[in-house]
Amino acid sequence: AEDALRMNLVDRVFEHEEFWPQVRRAAERIASMTPDALAYAKKTVNAATDIDVRNGQVMELGAFS
């Protein structure tokens, strides 16, 4: 897990007993998003495999402006 964190493959690492509570918090944050915000987040994630980093950053910044 620490190697994955160093390689930026994951954003966070949790102790075993904190994993499911953290998953629940993330799910609650996602569930509280408006439909438009959720749709744009999904579009951005799906596009990540089809565009370069620079254009991905531009797309992500557009989501928050």
C-alpha cells in the first residue's frame, strides 16, 4: 500500500480497521452530489483514459469553474 501511495496509484492509505468507515464516508459524499456534478465527475473519470494529462487537467478545472 505504501508503495502504491508513493507511485501515486492511490490517494490515501488506511489502517485495516479504518477501511470500511472511510469507504462509507466516500460513498456518502458521492451520494450527496447533485446529479449534474455526479455526471460531470463520471465524464471526467471516463475521459481520463482517452486524453493526455494536460487536457485532463483542463477538463478537471472546467468542472470547478
